Amino acid sequence: MCKESDYHFEYTECDVLGSRWRVAVPNKADTCTGLPDPVKGTQCTFSCNEGEYLDMQSQQCQKCAAGTYSLGTSVAFDEWDSLPSGFVTHGVITNEGYDQTDCSNSTWTPKGDYIASNTDECTATLSYAVNLKQPGTLSFEYFYPDNSIYFEFFVQNDQCQSTDSNSRWMRISENSWSKYTVELNKGNNVLYWRTIAYSLQSSAVKPVLLRNIQISGVAYTSECFHCKPGTHSANPGSARCTPCPADTYSNKGATTCRECEEDKYAVIGSASCKPRPACTSSDYFYTHTPCDSEGKTQLMYKWIEPKICTETVEGALKLPASGERQTCPPCNPGFFVSNSSSCEPCPSGSFSNGTVCTECPAGTEPVVGFEYKWWNTMPANMKSSVFSQLLSFVMAAWEVAGEYIYTTPGDQDTDYLMLTLSVPGYRLPQSMVKDAERSELSRITFVFETICTADCELYFLAGYNQWNNDVVERWNGRNHKQSYSYLIQSNSTVSFTWTFKRTEEYGMRNYSADVAKIYSIVITNAIGGVATKCRRCALTSVKAGSACVLCPPGHYMVNGTGACQKCPPNTFIRTDQPVGEAACIRCGPNTKTNKAYTACLSDCMLDVRTSKGGRLHYDFSPLANVTSVHSSPRFTNKGLRYFHRFNLGLCGTEGRMPASCVDNVTESGREVKGYVCQSTVVPSDIRSQSLVSSQPFLIGDSLIGVTTETKLGNISSPKWFPAAVGLPDVIFYYRSSDATQACKQGRSATVRMRCDPAVTTKDHIMLPSNCSEGTCDGCTFHFLWQSQHACPLCTKNHYREIVSACIQGIQRTTYVWQHPVQCYGGQPLPAQKVSACVTLDFWLKFGVSTGAVAAVLLISLICYFWKKTRKLQYKYSRLMMTSGGRECELPTADSCAIMEGEDAEDDLMDLTKKSFFTKIKSFSRERTSDGFDSVPLKSSSSHLNLTEKLVHTFITATVRLL
């Protein structure tokens, strides 16, 4: 027969009326007979309160005994010595990895107070199925310190439908346990915690930790849970257990905590006591008291709390004597020494260097912010705390030491020692309000040093508050004194945290001598800040009634005079130095200043002078939109694939759309904007929804210049890419003002624009072959952009004309491009021309006809002049005959033999008596040996007088000329 220990009671599923039955279920099958008969159970709406459980025998709620607790309608899991019942964990290979990778051991591992995820490149899933009788909630605490792990949580209902994916990715919690709460629906719910690591860095990946999982909505709990070691519950009906105080301990299910022996100690929530070690110099620290009325401070020594060492054993150190008086350090800039010897902030409109407040002169405005370089007391807007992975509590972690603030020895070497600075917000100076888009909102700069013998780490975080921030930069090991600067781009970034951790190895005060020091912290444009100096208002206009007399845009204020002087053409104003000519910075080649004179832009149009004296015109407007390019795939040690994505905004006017990169892994959604930015992208199957983009940063937020030279300023574009043929490359140079530990001068980028008319796509961008991530030093990035739109605009010099032969009176003129074609757009190729023409046969006929006509005209002229010569000869002969042979005398009028009308008679007589050929013959017979005609004269004189010679010479010359 079955005994009560052989079975237990359970309820059946509820029917449509909300009723159910209580049945007995054997613990082991076929071990006994005679189970109790089913009885009618409580209504399905029945539930018990906190601190109670349902006694299935009586079906009544009973109070939990002392040393135990219950959550009533909730279940909680806060002990992780082993995997609690109902939880399932397994590891699977990621689709991007190699098939031979073994992920069977990549699971969530219980660690006592919490459960830890995997740290390799497998997907580890932790799941828990629960049936809720009513809508409830799930809450859990998680510690998510490393952005090299992607951590998501989601819920599937009984139809295997997942929750909204927008909130499934957990936020980074660098130095604290974060709490997450989600609503659950009535019915079956399956809870999933899933992680996958990407070892992109050489340092070890930190696991995700879970603890204190609590689910409400169950109708009851049938048993109470024992208090875990280190906690206790003194009264019956407890909803939770209380941790034991320091120097006390407890076992599992304890009702009280026991005191440790005199030579032993225990921290809060300890399950046992440990022997006290001998006190050393690592067990105390020093600090300073506030300044007294005499300007003195006292050096004080204090034990680290909780004190675990003993001073009574041999070799133990005593606490040094306190009270040594020292001179107080000066007040920080912007403060002055009050009558009570404390440092007070200067009134509004005045500034100080730490001694006396001075009003800002007319035409100036105070430069407001915080500057801490003397550490006598902890500033009011700063606080320090210690965070332990086991317990979170507030205590002094950083102490002031005059010239610096430093980390005190912690309880555990793995503790996080945090220093938090809170700022209400930021406000630009009045002279920069209207140029807020181009002005620097704020900047924080600090000088630090780490002295370590182990693998210490110093983190710098920025975010919305102390517990909700992102890691900006981290430093490992020993770091010499150096400065770091961070640009604040959002008014919501109001919390800054410095966190120091001595080692990853668990231990108590083995590396207490390792220390981090901060010497100074400066933050600009902070609301509620103090003024360290005043500056001239010299950039833009301000509201009416302002005390500032401002210079127009593009002007700077002459030092000491307040007069405005116009900057040289094509320059912009440095926002951090509006006074003096040094504020005018000349724009780079082929860039122009914007309307506000705060930056230089390129309108995507470019003129380049060639080596032959010509000019090439470029128009990069088709490439001005933001374009993305991916690096070649990168693989982790286990073969998981990832790559870098670059977003480029090449050029454009003031209204251009900047390139942006975001972090869509965590809820912070950090975004950077500029000309060039980068983010790390993980394939979509990791997230199952979309690409995972993380770790965004700016490469270029300002355009330095556009030129064909391979060097501009201190930025060089190496010849790593294939050499260009023909035209030179046009290179865009960019720079980012964000400085990092590795890139102290900020990052920079060069984009080579290469003409290739065959490339029709607009995103054909290449990275250097020897640096597949776009950079070899991590600071300067290089890109090669090949496109037809990177070619110069076409002009008439880029084509030539071909004239065809004249065929049937038609001649065609065709225009073709010069080869190789090295232009695009611009002046189009002219259309073919058709014109009328005359063939060769026509010109031959025309030439023959023209020659014949010319010959006829020539013969006619010869005959005409011959006849004229004959008449002239005849008249000369008659004249000589009538002269009578007297020299130098002309015949008288009455002796003249030529009568009026005689020429006509002679002509008529010649024409009637002789034919043309007869005259030719006669002319031939009468011609003398000198080529002239012989004319018989009446005179027989053998000598010609002077008149005859002259006339003869004239006639001879005339005939020869003809």
C-alpha cells in the first residue's frame, strides 16, 4: 500500500467551467498500490500570497516556516549551484562557422550565485518553459560587460510566436547589474536567453551573467524555498531572505546568522568565515580633510572597509598617525576662497583662476564649464562607488590627494572602482547659438595615469546616467601620464564614469598597490558651470540687449581692441579661437567656405589644370549621395564571419545628407554623422532579423581639400591601388577631430576618384589590397572609387570629325570620340551632318570650259593691241615725213599731213584692200632685223634727231610691253 512519501498531488488541467481535480501521482511507477481517489480541487483562480504555499493535502495556504520563503504566485531562481529544474541549455554552431566546430560544451554554466554564458564563437541558449494561470511578469538581473558578445532575450508563446524583436537586444551594463522586466501572457511561455561571442580583439571575452530570475503569474507554489547560505529568515511567512551582516555567516535554511570568531572575518552575505590576515600597507589609504580657516588641511589615514586584517599578529602594520597639517591646494578655476576657507563658485558674469573673481569686460562673455585640477575635496557633482559582481554597494572607491584623485584598495581585486561625474546639460555661448549645427557642443578632456603590475583595466564611459552608459575608451596595463579628449555631440550625454579594475583573477587584495590617478578634468559649455576666462563675442549675432558686441560672419576680433577685421577670402573661423587673425583658417584646394564661415565645403564641381595648360571640368554630383562599402570578410579563430562597413558622403552643399553609422545592438542606439564613418557588421543570421551593426566611429567629419596631389597637409594617399592610366586621380581628403589613444591626432581618410567610363554602377569602391580593412595603422583610411561619373565632363576637344566622300552630290560629316574615351556627360557628341557637294566630273568640265573662254579672250586681246600698234606706227611715219628733217621742230599746223577723219579713211582703205592674212604677210616682209616694222619716210636723212629717238624708244617699249 502506498505511503504519503510514495506519491504527491497535482491538479488536472482546468475545464471550461474553471474547475479541476486533485489527483495523486506516484513518485515512481509500479512501486505501490492504493493511491487516494481524486477529489475536487480548488478553483483555477485560487492563489496564495507571498510567504505562503499551498498544502495539497488540505488544499489550504500555509505560511512558510522560518528559514524558508516563498513568493506566492511567483517562482524565483537565485541559487545556481546546479541548473534548476525546468531550465535547458545547449550550444549550437553558427551558420557562418565551420561545420567541424564542436559546440556541445558551449552552454550556460551555473556559478553559485549566478549563471554564466559561453565566451566562444558558438550560440549558447538557456530556455525555461512556464505555464501562467494569469498574465504575469518576468524579471531578471544581468551583467553584460563586453560588446564582443551579442546577448538577446525573447519569449515564445504556445504558438511559437516570438516577442517584438525591437527590445530583444540587451543594453551593455559595463559596471553594474541591470534589471530587465517584461510582461508575459497567460498560458504557455518559453523564455530564451541567447548569446554568441565574436573574438574581434586579442583580449579575453567576458561572459554574460544572469541571476535572480523571478516569474509571476503562476497560481501557487506548492513548497517553500530554503534560504541560501549567507542569508536567513527569522520569522515564518517570509517572502525573501536577508543577507547576513559583515563578520557573520549562515548555512542553508538558517533562521539566524552566526558571529565569526575574533581572528576570523566574513563579508556581507558570507556562508563561512575566513582567517584574518596581517595588516599591510594595502589595507589602508590616505585622504585630506577640508581646509580650515588658516588654509590648512590634515592628512588622514583610514582602514579599508570592511576591515579584514588584524594588527595583533607578528609583522602586522599599524595604522599611521593622522593629523599632519599641510597647506591647502588652491581652488579650482572659476572658484574663489570664501571667508570660511572653502571654495565657492564665482557669480554669473565673472571668472577666476582660483583666487579672486573678476567681472568679464564689456564685449565679452564668460567661457562656462568645469575645470578640476586641485583635489582637496570631492566636487559636489562627483561621487565614487565600488561595484562587486557578487554584491553592489556604495563606498569610497576614489579619494582626493591634493594634486590628483586616485583609486583606493578595494575589497576584491575584481571589484570595479567607479568615479562618476554628472552634468545637467550643455549650452553654447551666445555668440555660437545661431551656428549650433557647426559649433562644438561640448568636450571633456582629462589627464590620467595607471600604475599596474597585473592586467588592470581603466574604462571611460559616457551615457544618460550612472547605470546606463557606453564604453568610449579603455586602457590596459600600465599607462604613463597622458591626456584624452572626447567630443560630446548630444545634450542627453550627461554622465561620465571612470572605472578601474585591478585584475580578472579572483582574489582579495593581492594587487592593492595597483592604482589609477586622474590629475585634471575639463568639460566645456556645461550648464551650471563656472567661468575660467572670458572671450570676445566674435562669430554671430545674439539677442537684442546682449552685452556682447559681435563681429559679422567671416570677421574676427582684433586682440585687445574689440574691432572687427574681415578674414581673407575663402577662409573659415575657428570656433575655439574667434579672436586674432589665427582664427581665420584658409580652406583647402577646390573647397569654399559655408555661409556661416565655420567650415569648408565642396559643391561637387571641380576644375583641374592639365600639364599641357588645358582645363578639365568634373561634376561628382551623381556620386554625392551616401554610399556604403564593405571590407572583405574577416574571420575569427573559429571561422565566424564579420566585416566592416564604411559609409561615405563624398561632397555636397550645406543641405547635404551626412553619412551616419549606428549601434543597433544595444538600446542606446549610438549614432555618429560625418563624411566618412565605420561600423562593425555581423551577418544577419546571427540576429535572425537584420544586420547587427556595432562599434560606430567617425573617420572624417570635415573636408580638408580636393586635389590631384597625393599629399595634402600631413595626410598622404599612398600608391597602393593599381596605377591610373591617362588622367590623374582626383583625391578627396577628410579628417575627424575625435582623438583616441591610438590616434592622438584624430582619424583621416582619402578617397581617390578614378575615371572609368566602363563602370556604370555608382558604388564601385575598392579598399587597399595590402590593408583589407581600409587602413594599415588604424588611423588613416584609403578608398579607390572607380566610376564613369569620376571622369571629366566632355568638351569638343574629346571628339573629332570624319568627312566622307561626295557621293551623288551628298557629303556626310560624322563625329566620333577620341580613343581612349576619358570623359562622361558634359557636351554631347554632335549629330551627323549632311551637306550638298559637287563631283569631280563637274569640275573637270567647268575647268575645260573656263580654259577655252580664257584662250579666246587672250587671242582677242592680242589682235586688239596689234592693231593699235599698227595705227600708232602709221601716225608716227606721217609725222616724220611732214617734219622736213629739221631737228627739234614740230611741223606747223598747215604742214600737218594728218587731217581730220584721215584715220577712218586709212582704216577703211586697209580693211577693203587687204585681207587679214595678207596683212600678216605684209607685216612679216616689212619687219626689220630688230623686230620692228620698217616704215618708209619721205626724208632721206640717215640720222634720227633727238625727237625721233625719243619717240622710237617709247614705241619700242610699248610694243615689248604688249
